[in-house]
Amino acid sequence: MQNPISSISNFKKFLKKILLPYFLLSVLIGFVFNLFFEKNIILGSYSSGAYKINRIINSNNKNEIAFFGSSRAERSFIPDSLVKDGFNYGMVGTAADVLMFCLREECKKKNKTVPIVFAFDLNGLNYGVGDISNFLYNSDYPPIRKLLGTDYKYIYNVPFLKYYGHFEIYTKYYLNNIISLTKLNNKGGAIEKNELTKANFDELVKLRLAGNTEFHNDPKLLADFLNIVDENKNRKFILVAPPYHRSVFAGFTNLNKAEEFLNSLKLHKNIVVLDFSQLPYPDKYFFDTSHLNLAGAVEFNHLLRDSLAHYIN
Amino acid sequence: MLFNSIEFLYFFIVVTTLFFVLPYKVRWILLLAASCFFYMFFKPVYILILAFTIFIDYFAGIFIEQEEDRKKKKIYLIASLVANIGVLAIFKYYNFLNFNLTFVTGFFHLRNPIPYLNILLPIGLSFHTFQAMSYTLEVYYGRQKAEHHFGIYALYVMFYPQLVAGPIERPQNILPQFHQKQHFSIENAQLGLNLIAIGLFKKIVVADRLGLYVDQLYANINNANSISTVLAVIFYTIQIYCDFSGYSDIARGTAKFMGFDLMLNFNFPLLSKSVSEYWRRWHISLSTWFNDYLYTPIVINRRDWGKLSVVFGLFITFLISGLWHGAAWTFIAWGILHSIALTYEFLTRKTRSKIGKKVPVFLNNFLSWLFTLSFVSFTLIFFRSDSFGKAQMVIQKILHFNFSLNLVQLCLEKGPLNLILTFLSLFLWGLIKVPDKNSGYSRNVLFLVTITFLIIILGRNAESNFIYFQF
């Protein structure tokens, strides 16, 4: 049986031989890995949300036409098919609050007068920051902290550890960027190459028909948007509503409200509304009921290019 | 409080430090208070259930020991068992029995007047109830002296590392340890940390990642094909093993750090070459519990039935084992399937041994392992499914023999990288070797650093519940 003195000396030995080397080695490896991962993987993929957020904050290319929005933007806009110098900032799972953040960041760029294009979802103005991994690299940027609100955690201040649970998503974007196995990548646009089976697609249509789609207008977000528009009269805001599968409209409870909303925006001089939401595209152009597939996106971009040409030199 | 949460890390550091700082005489108070806090983190009011059974069993133990009349001893034992099983019956089986009663009365066009209870199952109820019953049974059989220190007895039932999911300890193993002085030992600390690390790796990296694939498939079985369904069935077998044995490792590691030895709960069960071997290696603390307190008494009492006593004993034991896991017919089906397999193995032992001798050893071992793993995986379809309908759909998907290579069907929603990482986590798990007590300090440090990085980089930040918590 040990005595208390040997217990203390054992603890000192444990600190010296195990805990201290463990912490030192962990910090060292963590620091090196963090540097490598951030530089090469997170910022090495044009289509990742983290890269896009970093780009919208830091890049200042005055000729770049920015395309904003959710996954419907990411999967609908192929920048090289649409404009000479464009970038698709669409991010999966994000809603209007992230769009407002992006618009505000874009409008901060001095000497930039080119139009801004953004995709509009018929479910209206809602809140949703999407995947938190999009914001971790720039988590110390005050507007990001404000955007995340209560979702902000203290761990986001700790390098390397803040990425716990998110390494997969960064790697996924990075690999997609390199090998384009499941997506076609073009300047931030990531168009789905995969196809669902017919049974799977029919199941989604059935679900869509059974559920209700609803337009929702958040007054605070709308006021925010109109403020941005009014404060930046030198910029044109082009709102594009990409096509939906027809099943979406069968279950839409207040489509008239969405149409009224779009018509009200048209009254603003520097807002252009291009509504393609009800284009009668066949099933073969859709990945699911809200997103186009590669063939659909190519077809849609032909059409959109001509429309945008009126507003973009 | 989950072992795989940041709160537990703080809890572990504070409790373990205080444990070694405080004088020996008050350590039991610290451990008991910590255990209460740990349990109350889930649903505070349920501590009263534990208090009730602890109170009953504490006095039952003393009365059984003091009483010389065999009949009275039995009455005290029965009172204790009724209290424990009664709590289980109310919280775990009441609604299940009532549901079945409604079904039967409905069959005769009658209305079941008994109302349903709107209650949550207390976490780990089956585990601590069985541990408590083990105490009174051991005292009754005269193999264990009654514990007269109420605090130590309460700690025996509530010791936080094994409170909610075992191992289901025996009083002979753990009670004496609570009376011993524990000093800080670098060997215990090393072994404890290594066990915690490998347990967390199994849970966060392997089980949770496999679970992602399994959950996607079970949630959307209509869109799966035969390949993805077979993969999910095998993945679930590994998931449940890593999830549960991961928990046991963390429990044993946490206890070991403070100098307490909990029993080994898993001994590489997925390498078993027969179902009976599987049950000697899987959830050892429960299978030995059933063996000691249910199966053996049944077989001994019915020994005049010959081989039939074993068959009967197996059937009853696994029927109850199924029910122990969950109040649903799918768990009962799982238990009965295992009893059938064990009966088959028992009745054909000699024949199989003769055939085995004619086949090359390697081939015999390989086929035995493959059949066992396939059987165990098949039975787990019932374990994982929330209804017979779902289990039937999974089996039908396998039997459709649809081997299309559609990427969405194969990789499911999360895509190919998730599937690649799933295989990578399995591969890494196979490579990892936990250092033993003879390994040097540097080997231990390297192991801990490697596991830490694998968890951070490959782990799922889900803080998901352990599967066995629901039992």
C-alpha cells in the first residue's frame, strides 16, 4: 500500500511525464495542422461556404459580379456561362439573414458599381445561417459574431479546436473542387451531377405535394434589405427566382403573397426582378423539387444570360 | 451528463482532483454527491426512484443477513425483488403491457379502460436495478455480507462511472474497493486515461460515424438498394459494439483513474465463432447476471427434464433478456432468435464437432466466424427496427438483390466522402493498439495525442446519446 507522500510524488511524475508532454505535443501539432488545413483545405476550395465568406469579406475586385443566395443560387448559377467576371457566393442552407450579411459586405466595397445578382426563394424572407462551418474561419470578424448571435460559442475563439466536427465538410468541398465527382464546379457554383433514382425523385414529389409551401415575409429583414438598396443607389440589385418543380406550386398556400411581394420590389428603381420560378421545365432538369440538376442549370443559364445582358455590360 | 460531452470533461477533472485531495474518510461522500449530480443532470426528480430502491435493498440486505429462518429470509428477498421489478414494471413495461391489452380487448371489440402513463423511462433503470438485485441475491445466497454503511451501499448502486449503462457490478467486486484507501498511482492514471481515450474514439469516431449511415438508411429505407442495406446492417453491428463497449471503456477508465477496478464487459465479441461464444464475450456483466440468477437456477430446478431443461432455460433467459433491453416485440423477437441459435448449437454440438474435424481448421474457423457475425447482424435488424414492419422492409431490401451502383443509393444523403471516412474509421480502429501497463511514458503520450487528434479531426461533433442509455 502506498503512502500519501508517494501519492504526491506519483502525481508530480504523472504531470511531468504524461500531462505536460501531452499538452505540449498537442499544441505543437495542432498549431502546424491548423496552419496547413486553413491555408490549403479551407481556403483551397472555391465552392466551400468558408471560402465564400472569407472572399466576400476580403476580396475587392471591382469588376466581379457577385451571385448570392442559398443552395438554389449555388446550384443554379454557372458564373462563366452568365458573365465575364462573376462569382457564385450561394451557400447551402442559408436564408435571408445571411443574404443581408453578404449584400452589406458587398456594398462596403468602395469603387464598385457593378450589379449584384441574388437568388430569391419563394418561401420568402426567413432566418437561417446554415452550416456553422461556413463562418468558423472568420469567426472573430464582428459582423459574423453578430450574425451568429446565440449560436456563437466560446470554442470558436480557439484555433484548430473550433473546427472539431467540421473537418469532413471542408475536405468534402476541397475534394469536390479537385475531382468534381458529384458536382460540377465553376467559380463558386456547384451543380449537382448525381441523379436520384426515379423512385426516389417520385417520393420527393409526393412529399412536396403532401406538404405545404408557404411564403413568409419578415418585416425586419425586409426593412434591412430596403435600407441596403436605398443606401446604395449606385448599385443595381437583380433578384432572380430560379425554376422550381411544378409540384411546389401544387402545394403552395399563398403564392399570391409571393407574387405581390415581388411586384412591390419592382417599384424600386435599382431593383430588377427576373422571375423564372414557374418555368415549365420537365422532370429531367431537376435534381429534386427545389434544385436544378446539371442539364437544368445549363438550360436555365442560357436563358438567364440573355436576360442579364440587358443590365450587365 | 454524457461521457462524450465537454461538461463531463470538467466534471471528471473536478471530481478526480477532489477525490485525491480530500481525506479518505470523506471520499465516499464526494463520490456519492458526484454520482447524484451526474444522475440528476438527466432528470433530477428520478433520483427519488433510486433513493427508494436503495433504501429498500439496504434494509433487505441487513434483514436477510440477520434472519436465521430460511422462510423469512426469502420473504425479505422477495420484498426487495418486488420493489426493484415493480419500479421496472411501472416505468418500463406498464405502457407496453397496456398497449398489448388494448390490442387484445380490441380484438374482442371491447374497450380497455386502463389509462396510459405519460412518463419518461429513467435513464439506465435496467442497469442499476439489476445491480441492486444482484446485491440482495448475493446476500441471500450467503456469498456476500450485508453492507452496513448506508453511504457505501448507496455508492454501490450509484457509482457514477457505471450508473447509467454498467458494467452491472457484483457486490463482491466493488463493495470492498469502496472500503479501501485509494492513492494516486501513475499506472492507474495511465491505464485510466488510455481506456477513456479508446472509449471516446470508439464512440465519437467509429460508432457515431457508422450511425450516420445506419440512421440515414433506416430513415429512408425505400430508397436503399441491397448493397447499402447489407452495409447498414453490418455497420449497425459494429456501431452498437463500439457504442456500448466505448461506454464501458470510459466507465472503466474513469474508475481506474481513481483506483477502482470495474469488471471487463466486452472481450472482442465480434470475433466469436459461435453464438454461445458471442454471449461469453458480449455484455459479460449482463450475460453472467442472467447465467447466475436465472438460467442456472432454471436448469438446476428442472434437471429431471434432461436436455429439455437447458432448452427451456435458454428460452426463458433470452426472452427476458430481450425484454430487459426494451419493452417492444422486436426486442422479444431478438431474444427468441438468440435462444433458438443457442438451442441449435447445444443440440448439435457433437455433430458439428465431427463435421468441423473434416474441414481445414482455417476454413472452419472462418466459416464459423462468418455465420456467427451474419446471424448476430441479422438479429440486430429487429433490435434496430422500431417495428416488425420496418424489420421486414430491411430484410426485403436485402432479398431484392438490387446491386445497382447508383452513387446516391450507395452513399446515401451524406455522399461518398462520408462512406470513405466510415471505412477509414474502421481501418484506424483496427490499427490502434492500446498501450498496456508495461508500455513506456512516451508510448502512452503518443497514444493519447494520436487519439485526441483522430477524435478532433474524424469525430462527429454530435454529443449523441449512447444506444444502451435507453435501456
